[in-house]
Amino acid sequence: MLSVLEASGGWARYNGGVAFVIREFKPEDFDVLWRMDQECFPPGIAYSKRELKEYVRHRGAFTLVASDGDTGTVAGFIVVHQAPTAHVITIDVGAEARRSGVGSLLLRAAENRLRAGGSSAVGLETAVDNLTALAFYKRHGYSVIRTWPRYYSNGVDALVLKKELAG
């Protein structure tokens, strides 16, 4: 299990003293994660159960879960495919935990794991109209490298972002 200390480089407390713990995905988490994905993204962008299950189980992928350190309630998760240029499949944070630092903890923990595994860069996609996500990724050092027309099944274009992972 990764502690908040390992995930963030220092103890972080959010939401008036709630500590979040980053841990490995467990199969019994799946239904909670799928429901969270349905709440986080609109139809055409949210994953079906089958799609999310395939991404979580994919060889070379890992899933990290952020949970409340006191109650164990899942606050968010990230699914990443490890490769020389890794790929963030999704990062989801439940509505009650947004703007608490959970997304940053998850992203930093995943980037640390990618560096340790030898990845030199990481990429991802976000909808062109998801300005909150775009601002989040830019704060974390991601740069837009191109636009992918009609990427999502609902016809929305995606911005492709990338970050170099210095050792």
C-alpha cells in the first residue's frame, strides 16, 4: 500500500483533516470505480463496464485507488498503461472529493511509479471542452501536442497532452 507520504512527497491533509491513502486496486473495488466513472463523464466519454474492466485488467496496466484514510471510502482512481511512453487511461475523482488534492495525489503517485518502471514520458487525452481537466493537467506540467478530431464516440474532439518524466 502507498501512503499519502509516498504518493505526495510529504504528508498532505485535505478537507479539514481528512487524509487520503493511495493503494493498489482490488477486484472488489470495480463496481465502485465503474459507478464513479459514470458520474464523472458524460455518455460517449464514460466507459462501459466491459471497457473499464479491460483497461484495468490489461497486461502492463495498473490502477491506483485513493481512499479516505479513516473510513476507506473510495475518493478517486487512476488507470495507467506502463510503457516507454505511458498512457493515462482515466483519472476519476468523486464529486465529494473534488478540489481536495485527490487528483493530484493520484497523478503524482502514478508518475512516480512510471518513472520507477522506466517510462520516459506519459500521455493522455481530454475532451476539448473539459476546461477543468485541461487546467489541472497544465498545472502538472502537461502540454497539448495535438488535437484528435472526433475522438470520442459523441463526436467531441480530444486534446492530446504529454509530459516528459525526468528521472
